[in-house]
Amino acid sequence: MNTLTTADLQRRGIAAIEEALVFGPVHIMKHNEPAAVILQESEYQHLIKTQSSKQNPDAARWIINYKPAGTRSKEEIDRQIANERNSWDLV
């Protein structure tokens, strides 16, 4: 992981970030815990595009990727619908 401490950042400033970005995203560490990540602008734009395409898939992609949550079979659903329709005739 490409890291930079807050102490290094305070001491060296933007130069420390620029040098570290050569090796990829920079994880800023504060009190030995990850606090932030700095990305190249191009990486950030790619991330935004990828995220927005996942949130707004077109209809065909949504259908292809759809995973039903239910556990009933088609036959069980059809049987329940038929039973409900039959109960309407009795009323």
C-alpha cells in the first residue's frame, strides 16, 4: 500500500503527494489508521464513470444482471394465482 503520514504531509507538502502518486493512489495515515486516499484526476474520473454506470444500468443490462430474491418456483406462483382466482368465483 502506498502510504503517506500526516507528519510527512505537513513537513513536505504537495511534493510528498506528487512523488507518491507516481506509484498509484496514496493512502494518508493519521495515528496509524487510514484517513484518506488521494488519486490522480484520471483515476478519479474513471471511478466516477464506473460508479454512475453501476447506479443507472440500461434495461437490458438490468434484466441480464437481475438475481431474483424469492425462493418459490414458477409452478408454485402459478398455483397460488390460480387458487386466488378460483376463490373470486366463490364470492
